[in-house]
Amino acid sequence: MSFGQQPSAAEQRIQFEMVFSLISSCFNDCVNDFKSMDLTQSEQTCLNNCASRNANTQDLIMQVQQEFQGQMGGGGGAF
């Protein structure tokens, strides 16, 4: 997909699955107590750190993919 183009249904599904996986993973790792409707400070911190780590990881993956595509002659597509 090029900049400015709408993602295809398959690309949207992949993006949705990635976000759902992130949310599920961080929630399962960070939220342990259901005694209150509010998150504790430590749960909030954990969720923020988890989301940041995942965002940084995705950025790194995209950077490596772009470098790899540049070395391979700029071919399109995803992993």
C-alpha cells in the first residue's frame, strides 16, 4: 500500500488483529485486580510501558523492513 491509499480489507484485518493482540497482551500482563472499576497507578504505568514497548517494536520492524526492501531493489509487499 502506498501513502494516501486506503488499506485493503486484508490489510485492515491484519491491522485490527495486531491492535487486538497488543491490547490483549498488555491487559493480561498488567491488569490483575478487578476489585475496582478504575485501574491502579501501577496498572496504568504497566499498560503505558507495554504499549510504548510494542509501538517501538513495530517502528523497528518497519524500519528493518524498509531497509531490507531498499537492499532488495525496493520490492513492495509485507512480511
